Amino acid sequence: MNTSGPVDQGLRLIPFRGLRYVPERVGSLAAVTSPPYDVVVRPDGLHHLESADPHNIVRLILPQADTARDRHRQAADTLDRWLAEGVIAPDPDPVLYVYEQRNDEILQRGLIGALALSPAAEGIVLPHEDVMDDVVTDRAELMRTTGAHLEPLLLTYRGDGGTPTGAGAVIDRTVLREPLLATTTEDGFRHRLWAVTDPSDRHEIETDLARNQALIADGHHRWATYLRLQREQTAPGPWDYGLVLLVDTTRHPLQVRAIHRLLRGLPVSRALKALTGHFRVQRVEGPLPRALDALAEAAAAGNAFLLAGDGAFHLVDRPDPALLARTVRADRPDAWRTLDATVLHSALLDEVWRIPDAPEHIGYIHDTAAAVEQAERLDATAVLMHPVREEVVRDLARQGVTMPRKSTSFGPKPATGLVMRSLALD
């Protein structure tokens, strides 16, 4: 069994009738796709996607209206209209999907299906980050109102390695056939999707996955949303499953990037002044890639952050041990206590800067340049982070220890809009 956790039944991935765009009814498949909802952070990015095609998926995952209720109702009405107009249509039969993402440097393949839900205590699907309740509430209302899972989560598992067997062998055979769709998005990634229809292939996948546990790589809030909506149901049904992409990282290792913080209302000058006596602060030379190299070098020796927003870059490292002893919880493993995200939230945000972890005070931004640009435009502080190694994330998850929210960004993430799941069809 490829786990070290208390798994009783392992992963159960079932077929579903995917909702997909009808190519003849849209400008292009690439033009209707989007990154996951929480990556589309800037208004200009949202407007760019909305203008790429009138049927872009952001009109469903990030609808625009004055109130939350109106936003969710608008998304549901839009989905219903697109289905009625034939812009989106369900596949004829329930299937599992093989999904491939490729650019000049990366090849990633995995399986998209409806995964049986399980709480973390069962050790089948392991979260590694905390979530924000307001985000879960918003996503839950969107899913309730639309009756759909609009974008797959990214989950990873560890296969046996070596010669592909089980799910890996099925994937390798499947990609030799003509795909259901193929498109290239503006980030340079080529996407292909196939249907797995042979019952023997599906049985081979089922048997293999039943021996595995998964780590949530991207989509903690949506997984928490799945679980919340499942608890609301009074009988078994489609809400017992959630739309996911499963990737075997022994074959296709994911990239792990950091998620940066935008501290609204905190100018860099004030942030630096408050650090006196608590951290070492050095000004480092730009441009941004050069400054990030300095951050990587410092992070190899201990906790380190890069502050930006005033037109310069400031390396913050060597925290005062007394500050850490006073602010970081002692009842957690050393690997958790020494995380940059732990030190940032426990020592800097809570103690030194006294900034509440709420959306009006802190923004979470995946793109480094976007974080710096927004900080400079708003006279705010961008805290640039160094990524955590995947093995640290997985080891903590297996111990049942969650990291501070938005500690990691695994990728490449699946493109939103290539396949969706309607709960009414299951």
C-alpha cells in the first residue's frame, strides 16, 4: 500500500458525464478557459478573460454583481442559458478523463473524475493548509446555486514508480488515441483531454487507486466546500463526490511555488521600522529576479522574506530567537514551527505588525510581479515568500498537521473550463 496513513479503502474515482464547451459555438477553446478562480486576482486579469470570449468560464466562477446572492444567481442563470443555447453540452456517457498539460519544459498527465469524499481523519485525502471560512461560504453558495462543480481540484498521489501499471498504464495507452479536445492557452501550455470508456481500463484504475491516499495540492477551499455541502444532505447522492484531477507525482512531479502577501494599508517604511530589533533588514539590488535570488540564498539558511512596494527590495531574515519562542506555538513539529509561513503569521503579522488575517487587510497573490506592482500602486507592502519543498508538505500532512493557509502553490494547475460536472446529471 502506497501510504503511511490509516487508509481503509483508498481513493475511489468514478466516471461522470462531463460538461464541455461545444467548439463550434465559441471563438476557441483557449479563449473560454481560465486559471482557477483564486489565481485570477487582478481586475485587469478578470476583464482580460471576460473580453477574450463572451462565454469565458470566469462568468461562471467569478460572476460580477452587487451582492453575493446576485453573483451566484447570475452564474446559475448563465450556465442554464449556455446549456439551453448549446454553448455547453454534456458528454453522452459517464467516463473518466485523461488530461495532459505540456509546454517546452513540463509534461503532466492525470485523471479527472468524481472522487468519493472523506474527512481528513480517515487519511484518504490529506489537506495541508488551513482555510478561510468566508471563502468556503462563498464557494458553497456558488456550488449550491449552480448545482455544479465548475473546476477540478488538483490532488497528487505517489505511485509505485518504475514500469507503469494500473492507472499509469491506462493513461499511457489512452494518450496514443485521438483526444476529445486539444488547445493551447496563452501561457504556452498545450492541453489535451481523452475519455476512458473501456470497463477493463476503469477497473484497472479503480484497483490501483484503492491502494493510495492523496494530498490536496491545490483547492483546499473547494475541498472544504465539498465536505460542507455533503454534510447538508440527508441521503447519499452526487454531493458525496467532488470533481478532481489526480496526478501521480512519482511520474509527473509538480512544481511548488510560494503564494505572496499584499499587506494593504501598511507602507513599506512603516513595516521596516517595526522590524527593528526583531529581524535583520538589508536592502538588496534589483531587478526582481536578482532580488529573488538573494531571497533564495537567505532562505537556505533560515527564515527569510523579501519586502517590496517602495520601488526597492528589502531582505528580512535572521529573526530574534526570543521573538520566535514567544510567538510560535511549541506544540507542533519542528518542521511546522520553522516554516516561513508560520513565522510570518505568528511573529510578523500577529505580533510585530498586528495585521488581522482578513481580506480587507491581506491579499494572497500567486504572481510575484503582480504582488510588487500592486504594492507600489497602493503604497502597501508585498511580502514575497520562498517556496516550501513538496516532501515537507506531504510529511506534515501525513502527521495531520496543517500549514498556515496559502502556504504553497502547486502547479501546473488544471485549466478551468475544459470539463465541468453537473450534479443533476449524476
